[in-house]
Amino acid sequence: MLKLLKWLLAFVIVSCLLFTATLYGVLSLSLPLLDGKQMSNAVSKKVVINRDALGQAVIHADNRQDAAYGLGYAHGQDRFFQMDLLRRSAAGELSELFGDAAISLDERMRFHQFRQRSEHIVMQLPLQHRLALQAYAKGVNEGRAQLGFESFEYLLTGAPQLPWRPEDSVLVIFAMYLDLQAGNFERDQALIHLESIFGERMRLFLTQPSQYQAALDGSTIQMPKVPPPELDDVAVQAQVNPIASKPHFGSNNWAVTGQLTTTNKAMLSDDMHLGLNVPAIWYRAQLNYSDQGQAWQVTGVSLPGAPSIVVGSNNHIAWGFTNGYLDTADWVELDERAKTWLVTEQIALPEGRFHQYELTMSEFGPVKRFNGKSYALSWVAHQLYAVNLNLLELERSTTVAETMQLAPEVGIPVQNLMVVDAQGSAGWQPMGAIPARTNPTNTAIKLSEYSPQWQNNETIRPSVVNPQEQRLWTANARVVSVTEHQRFGDGGYALGARAQQIRDRLNEKSQFTEQDFNQLQQDNEARFLMPWHTHLTQLLSGASQEQALFGEDLQHLQNWQGCACANSVGYTLVRRFRSALINEIFAPIEDKLQAQGSSLSDIKNYLEPALWQLLNDQPRSWLNGHDSWQSLQLKAYEQAKAELKKEYGADMNAWQWGEVNALRVQHPFSQQLPILSGLLDMPKVSAFGDTFMPAVQKSDFGASQRFIAQPGALENAIMTIAGGQSGHPLSTFYRAGFNEYAQGKATPLLPGEAVHQLVIVPSP
């Protein structure tokens, strides 16, 4: 028997080794060729693709069109599956990869008809931009074909690798629209439901301007205090449902003029906050090419699927973005006068099957029925001016003033452009598509209020250049003046605590270096939660005087350190208490909204002023079955502790913030097949940030990159990425740079010495 067991054990070990060897052998066949010489009829002159130790792609080409080919080639080698997911997601074509499970998601995307819109936009582009897209697409397809063997993602799904087309690059930009602006119309939809059920006064109460306002002109929105509305059915206790915290896609950026640096050159900081996945969303690249006899070198990050440098520097200027959150969407309430028609969308499934999806359309946009009525969505992403390739022109801008002139003509989701130049100037302006209509609203508009100016892009933009304080900042909260706010509307602004903290930090110093900016990007001081820490301490101290219940809790609160620090249990208690209290206090509203298919989650970042007002006024109609406001709050705290105990065990010492909010950057496949985690995921990292502070970090969300630069002095510039260059798990570049990101170190922007060189020459 023992001998048989030994043979079985040996067989299992050998089988595992054979399986591992086979797996690695198959995977290694799809590694890209990074050295040597290739030929292509898609280039006019020699194109060289170098890669440094991080895998950063350094493209040398004779012209911009060949540079687009080279960037496409590198993207196709390293990131094709990621690009495929982006285009399929935006177009509503994921079901062809993942089957029936993706149908509902594809239907939500088909609502916007982005595939058809992309094809139409490409036809309208200027010739030089269409040629750039065509060259880029050829590069992608030839880079992908060079692999010689299907990548593991397609082996697992069994799906075909479809060629990249020029319109797919437009779809990738539409994917960013969905990430960055879908919250605008989803928020408005929630407010329509809220007002319908509880009235306008409740909507105004829950969306009051916060005290955390840090507009560049120092203005605050003055509104009369809205008393808490009385709730009906106070005798009926509403069920307490978790109000989800939706990812607030955004970023931080700030700049100082040359008066505040030792070099007399202006300096920029930019860290874009997005979902963190494997591979990382950004791809490091440098483009070297000539245009009209002038040599250009552009270094930064690109978005695989698009032929441009999104954020970076050409050594004359440096630029970065934060999501603008201007109001770019309206729901139009339809009546019997509105003409509508049906469109049938064919959603492809595996094995040649199709799913039929019927979409109602109108002259105002696609139609959705909710709140017992039909509404058409007018959204800037549905307009012809939503997407273009004018971002390519930014690469050859040389001053802040020149860049400001270009900003209104760039077709991307509207962003807060922060730009600095080597002459010492710094400026801010909204860049991207903004509808010219002048009546933005947070709820629905009537047919009579619809403006034909929706079809036009707004060219008159607010801007600030070289302010007296020599400092600029944005962080997804309101940047514009009160008057400009009335003109451009609120598309889902952040609460403002980050912007205020950044502004205050900038005012603490009179001179800055790149390391100062890198430190500020990772500032995790809990200024926003300090009042909550005081409030919870007082609440538990009062309860402990009666029954000595919270001695250990109070000890952790006393040692909380005032930051989102890895070893702080007190921070976890404060953070979780606030979340549980929101669930408890707003349960009567959330319960009714969820019954209508809606939720407060779409406006959760607005609730802070109303929350404190309720705690101070303590209206009895909001008690939801509790005897007092103290008992309500203690119930919320106990619920927070119960959830922590369930997740991390009964020992409070295990509730350290570093574990509770640990960074877990995963590959989409390992989320479904945990057995692949060791092969595909980035290493788990102890938490180093949170939400309402410059160091934004959740388990799968945060700063996707950290960029700091002084144009004209790029030798000290920084570009740290939340992941490696390659999407291939056996590549030496798969995790390269992630540890530096996790440890807060500064990775240079400029590429290092080339370790690989691939030369592509024209076919004879």
C-alpha cells in the first residue's frame, strides 16, 4: 500500500511538472520579438523601437505617421488583449468573448451606439489624422501578428483575434467617456427619482454645497440653509441597505510658476485616479520624429488603442489632466409630441449565435424608461464633436498660451488641463468637448427647454494663467467661479476635501522641487476625518461612562495617528463608522429609492453637509425606529464593528487600515479563476491612502500614474506607473515598476539605456 501511495505521489508530481512545463512552453511562444529586423509596406522610412529596462517603448521615426505605426506596433505586441477589451466594452461586443453572461452589459453599451458613431467620426476626420489612425492600426495588426502564437487570453476564451481598425481607436476614447462621464447622467437619473418620491426640498437638502470648496478664485456658493425635511411613515422602520460607494473617476493636478522653483521653470504634478488592473491602463512611451523640418521628442504615457501621448512633456511644455465634471448630459422628458423609433442591435455570441436588442431612439438621443416616464439622453459623447485626434497637435505646442488656444478644439471627455512651460508660465483651462447649450440642469428638462446648441461645441472657456499666488490646483471639485458654475453646471463634482488639502499644502511652502511634489501626491493626512474622529470619540466616551463598553476602542482612537496609516486601527474605526452611519441615517430614503431601481450611491459624495446637519438638528422623524440619536449612532458603530469582525476576525488589532484597505491589483482572469492569481496578479500591498486626501487609494482604485515635470529640465522628471509595460505574464516587463509605485518611489520619466532594439524597414 505504501509503495502504491509513493507511485501515486510521484505520478502527481511528474504530472504537475509536465503541466507547468507545457503551460510555460505555450505561453513563451506568444512572447513578442523585441530585437532584430522586420519589413513592412506600412512605413515610409525606417522605424526603430527601443525598449529600456522598464520596457518603455522609445520610437524613432522620420515623421508622425510612421511614429504612429511604431507606437501601434509596440501596443499590438504588449497590450492587444487589453485593447480588445476596451473596444469591445465601448461597442457592446463583449458577449462574443464571454457569452450570455455579458449580454446585459452589452445592452447597456449598445444604448449609446458607439460602434456606428466611431465609424462616422473616422470618415469626418482631417486627412492627416485619418492617415495616422490607419498607420497606427497597421502597426497594431503587424505587431500582434509578429507574436506567431495566440496569447493565453484567447487560448482560454477560444475567441478569435479580430484585426484592429481605425474606428477601434475612437471606441477606446469612447470607453474613457463611459468611465469618466457616465456618472453624470446616472446621478441626474437618481435625482429625478429622489425628487419624484420626496420632493424638490429633499433634493436640495441632500445636494447642498459643502464647506470643502477650493475654486481657483476662492469663491463659495452661498445658499440658504435647507432645514431637514420631515419624513413620512416614521412608524415604519426602513430596512438598512448598504449604500455603495461608486468609484469617483478623477485625479489630482497642480502647478507652480517659475517664480516658485530654483530653475525658474514652471512645474506640474498630475496623478490620474482610475481603476487599477493588470495590465496597467497606461503604457510608457517616447516618440521621436520630425515635422516640417523640426525634430520633436514627446515622452509620457499613452493609452493602448490610441496613437497619442495622453499626458507628458515635449520639453517645451508639460501637461496633465483631471476629470472636469462639468455638466455634459441632460435627460429630456418626452411627451406625445416626441417622435421615436425602434432600432434592432445584433449582439454576437459564441458559436455563431446572436442576441437581438431593441433600442428606442429619438431626435434628442437614445430613450430610456424610468420613473414611469420616457426620457431621451442628450450627452456630449453622442455628438460629432465628442472625439477627434487634435490631441496629437498638443505634442508640438511650445507655450502655455499656444496650448490654451488649442484646448477648445480637442475632442476628448472634458478635462481640467494643467499646463506649464519652460518659460515659467502655468495655466488651467477645460479641455475637451463641452455642449454650447447654456441651461444645464440636475434633473430632467422639458421638450420646450431643449437647445439646438447641443450640436455645437463651446469654444469660449474659462481659464487662469499665472495667477498672483503663482499656484494652481484641481482635484475634480469645482474649479470655476460661481458665475461660470451656473453656466457650465455640475456634472458630479467631488466633495472638495482633496482640492482643499492640496491648496493648503501648496500655501505652506514658497519654493518647490520634484520631491516636494512627489511627497504631496502621497499625502495621507486625514484632515477630512478629523471632525469624525472627534465625534466618534465623544460618542463612545459618553456610552462608556454608563457601561464601560468601549475601552479598547477608545484606546485605538487615541492612537489613530491622524492619517490613513497602515498600522492604524483607529483610522479604520472612524472610516467604517462614517460609512455605517450614512447607511443607517439615510435608510428611509435608500429603501424607497431601491424599490424604484435607484440609489443614493450616485450622489453619496454630496451627503456630507446634510449628514452633519442631521446630527446637529436631530429631527425625530429621521430616527427610523431608534429611541434616540445616540442609540442610532451606536447601532451604526456596532454594525461597522460586526462587519469588520466578520471580515478580519474578532481581534481588533487585525483591523489595521493597511490590511482593511490593502491594494490588490488583479488581472481580470484571476478574479474569476483565483488559481491564476500567483501568475497574473501584482503582489498585495499594505494600504497607504484613502478617498478624501491627496493619496487616493482603495483596494482596486487609485493613482494610475504619478507624473511630475519641469519642461526644460526633464532630467529630474518623474513618471511612476501602477504596473508593468507588458500584458504577458512571462515578460520581464510584466511587473517592472510596480514595486517602486507601491513604495512611493520616483521612477524617471525619461527612458534609460536601451536593452532591446527592433528595426522595421520599408518592404522593397
